[in-house]
Amino acid sequence: MRQGITDEQSRLLTSWLGEFSVVQDYSWPLQDTNVLHVATRAGEGFIVKASATSHHIHREIAAHAGGFEGLHGRVPALRHASAKAGILVTEFLPGTLVEGTPAEDDPETYRQAGQLLARIHRTAGDSSTYAKTLTIKTRAWMDRAHGLLPESQLESFEQELDALRPGVVQLVATHGDYQPRNWLQDNGQIKVIDFGRADRRPWVHDLVRLSHQQFVHRPELADAFYAGLGRTVGPADADVWRLENLNQAIGTVVWANQMGDTDFEEAGRNMVERVLSCA
């Protein structure tokens, strides 16, 4: 087996799948997660995700436990999992990643992605603590951003946070990283993969990355997405939408700097400027 797969994970894989071979390695070195496309002797294809340290495995198992009713064939189907061992197996979902292909510029891609997200967003109750917790996390990012961002921007962030009053927040089951790098295109049909960042959050959380990437200067893509989703960000969502943008913008800068990812860090700086320019 691949280096990094523990003996216990290897034992479980053999008990679940029998003899198999690795077709392709999609591992995430920055997150200490092994991601393998494997095939059994019977010709079945699976995706194996394993890590001894990453919390993403636990989140993905929990997301599948919540169910994806009516989405068979559009999201990976979970076949085996052990949260204790840090490993899961899903059925291989055929298709080509949307990112970097003509499908990334096609409004139909976004219409379907919006429709899928509406079905993924299962109601998960209300929270009186979510916004307070996210504000604390955002301020923690700010403490680590000194020297990475101008002090004037950090002061603006502080003022923005002080002005927000999100109150009780309605939660749904979010994907957590909803963008073309986690969408597949298969003969015109869009599919969604990788629920390793899934969690209970406000529905607007899944719109932040798209708004700062694919939707910039492309209103036709945003319009198609919201038409599929069946809702848009309105006045009732304004404060939590603002809070999610502030958190993800500054978090991107700090995390990317920590990982040494200069391109992603620059994208985070652009997010910060865009968020503050909309104040």
C-alpha cells in the first residue's frame, strides 16, 4: 500500500474490498490525507480516503450519515467507513473535474450546481451561538494576520465585526468547499464530490468562494446558479453573509501563508480588498 496508509487502514481495506489495485493517486499532501482511486478484481471502482490525523475524514463520514436523498449518482455513495481508523470508501463517480475545462464557463454548469446545492442543504436547526463562535474565530485569524495585511485593513475588519448583529442563525448541512474543483461533468450532467469540509452552517457559507472567484465579472454565471438554487442573499441574511465573507477572506490569507501557498495567499488578499470595498 501507499506510504502513509496505516496497518489498521490496510487491514480494513482488504476486509472490505478484497484484492484491489491503485488506479490513480489523488492524495492531498498539505492535509495529510491519502486519496486513491482503486479497482477490485471484479472491476468495481472506488475512492479511498485515509488519514491518521485529518478531521476531514470524520466530517465526510458524518455528511454521508446524514443522507443524500434523491442524489444517487450525483454525489459519491458511501460503501465503507471507520471514523476510529480514519478511513472511508465511496463508489467511484465517473466524470471530469469542471475546474479548468470549458464547463467552468458554462452557465448550465452553475444552474445544475445550484440545483444540487439546494438539495444538499438539508435543514439542521437554529443556533444562537454560531455567529458568536465564528466572530471569535475571525478575530483569532486577525491576531495572526499582523504583518500579512495592512493595519488599516485589520482596523476595518474590527469595525465591521463590532457592527454586525447576526443573532440566531438558521443552519443547514453545507458542503464547505462548493466550487468547480469539487464538481464533475459527465456527459452534460454535473456531480458533486469531496464532503471533507461538510458541517452545519448557514446556507450562505457555500456561496462565498464562488462569489469571489467564478462570479467576479461574470453575472451570467451567478444568475444561473441562483436560478438553480432557488434563492438569493437577501436583507435577512446580510449580517451572517458579511460575517462569512470576513472570516473566509482573512482566513485564506493566514492559512495560505502558513502553508507557503503564495498564489492562494494573493487570492485571499484580493478577497479582503473586495470584502472591504463593499462596506
